[in-house]
Amino acid sequence: MNKDPWDPGKLLKTSGSYWQACTLQTGVHLEIFSLIGNDQLRAEEMAQRLGADVRGIKILLNALTAMGLLIKCDDLYANTAEAKTFLVKASAEYIGHIIMHHHHLVHAWSQLSQAVVTGKPVRKRSSFGEAEERESFLMGMFNLAMEIAPQLVRQIDLEGRQHLLDLGGGPGTYAIHFCLANPRLRATVYDLPTTQPFAIQTIDRFDLSDRITFTPGDYVEEDVTGTYDVAWLSHILHGEGPEVCKGVITKVASALEPGGLILIHDFILEDSFDGPLFPALFSLNMLINTDEGRSYSEAQITKMLDRVGVKEILRVPFRGPNDSGIICGIVAG
């Protein structure tokens, strides 16, 4: 619930907040922060390197300075400490990929009224077939998971578990961190074939190719093969409608051994559907981008699990950025 009172100032700030978002995204898209790196550069030099208009670059640099992302001294521009950490490509904590994913969504969000009136997406999933957008999405998910996974895996007890299914695992970030935290655990990342190169590269980077494998497939259209004693479903239910979600959970439950643990990680709504804020807004993102996707409430996810015989269902005491949560249960024998 938004507790701050609405007044004209707050309404206008909210209405125009996309100006700052677009400015940040443009800075990342043009690689302004990476170009500066640890140096101090003049606008003219950056314009020359980028093949850009000097006036346009100056206006952008001054706006980024006003936002507190650049430091201006005389006519020289430098990165702030935060920009060096999060917006320079060479940094291990770079989050530019997810910012570029947001950039690719701007046009669709500008058509939100159409999506609300028609109930239909204005941006089809096939858009992710474009290499640049697919990379931004996958590596953006990697950026976010790298922030969340280390703290998350400490709150999930997988002692004695042997084989984890990371369904729709993308680059395999969670499988990697679960394996790092549980030396006897092996994992299978199951995702679309287009994801495989990113996953293999990431798994190799952590020297876990002997314990983590990738199985290409479409978990919506195809069966989930293999046998597992724990399954991790992170941010995949929100992309589908209720019937597809039920089908996916049924497939996963069938692939789990009796006593197997199923874990669902997603943006979880309150049962009244009107909060928290980010899951409520994310439902709009799914309205724009998918045929039936949405955020689900705890009660809805619990009912889906109960329907396939999952017992001991509970909410894990974890709250991630943007109000992600975890619901788990045990597959009955």
C-alpha cells in the first residue's frame, strides 16, 4: 500500500518519472559510463568516439550529472563510484543488461491503454528471438539472480538432496549457487535451446560443468524428463495463464521422487491482488507482453500445488528485491 499522500507534485513526479528512466537507459545503450571508465572526458571527445552530435551528447551528460550518475568538473565528465560499480561493463557488478531489457520494453509500455482495453498483448514473445533483446533479457536475469541467489540459497535447506531441476533456469544462475552451497548436489537446467549457449558459458565460468547439465526443451509443450528430488521454478509461472501453470506444476511433480521438494520463486501478490506494488505492476507488464501471464497470489500458488498432491505447503521467510517470495511443498509418496 502506498502510504504517502498524493498531491499534484507527487502525481507529476510519477507521471514524468520515465524521463529519468529513458535518460539512464540511453546512457547505458550508448555505453557512456563504460566509455568514461576511470577517466575524465570532454563531451567533444565522447561525441567524436561515438560518432554523435556534440550538442546531443552535452545535454545527455549534463542530465546524467544532474541525476548524480556523473561528476562534472569544468568541462570534464567522470563516473560516480556507483556508476563505476554498476554501469561500467568491465565491472563484476554491472547491471546494464537488465537496464537494456527495460529499454526494450518501453515501446510496449507506451501502449498500455491498448492492452488494458483489448486484454491482448501489444508485444509478442517472438520479439525475444532478436539476438540483442534475447541477450539483454538472459544476461539481465543473470545480473538479478547473482544479487539474490547467494542470500537466497542460505535460506533453503537442501541437505541430503541429490538432483535439482532448475526449470526455465536461463543461464543457470540459481542452479550454480545451489550447487556451490551444497557440494553433493548436481543439477539440470531445463530451458529453450536458444538459452543453451548462455547457460553453458555461465556454468563453465563457475567450473561446474561436471555437476550441472543443460537439457534443451519447452516445458510448456513437452514433458519434463528425468528424475529429481528437488525442483526450482523461478519466475516462470508469471509468464503463463493458470491452466498452463497447472500443467507445468503437474509435469514437475511427476518428475519428482516421492518426498521431493518443489520450490516456486516469483513475484507473489497478496490474496486481495492489490499489493505489494511491484507484483501488481508486474502483472501489467505481463498483460502487455504475454497472452495470459500475470502475477499470482499466495493462495493461487498454494491451490495449484495442493491440486497435484503436494503437501506441507508453506511460505519460506524470504523477501527479495521487488517483493519476490518462495512457496514450497513436498510431493507425497
